[in-house]
Amino acid sequence: MYFPVFVGWFSAYAHRRIEGYLPYKDTGLFLTPLFIRQLSQYERLIGPYFFGLRYLGLAAVMGLATVIYMMLCGKTSSFGAALSFALFR
């Protein structure tokens, strides 16, 4: 399952940060501003394009899936890791 964590409100917060708005002062956030700062830096690199942020989210989810799979491979066989990852994702 692909969860698009890099689109939506987070990209809107990042775009407002690029425009000069300050977190917690000009915009209300429900998380720490480090993620918004990182996302605004990425948005400065590629621009505020929807698909660029989608690709970043897809890469992050694939990276997390790889890390979880590698952790499960350390505990069990590769087949067992793939099976448990597929069943409990």
C-alpha cells in the first residue's frame, strides 16, 4: 500500500515556508517543523510539482519497506521475511 505522506498538507506547509511564513507563528502545525524544512528544501530543488513529491513519497515508502524486509531477514529466512512482510504490511 502506498501512503502519500509527501503530498497534501505537508507540501502546502512547505510552499508557505518558501513564501516566508514561519511555522507556529503564521501557520499552525501539528508536528515539528524539521519535516517541513526538509520538504521545502526538496521543493526548492524540483519545484512545486505534484509528481515530484509523489516520487519522493514512493521512494521513501520503498526505502522503509526495504529496511523492514532486511530486519526480518536477520530474524528468519528470506521466504519467511517476504511472507510475513506481505501478510502484515
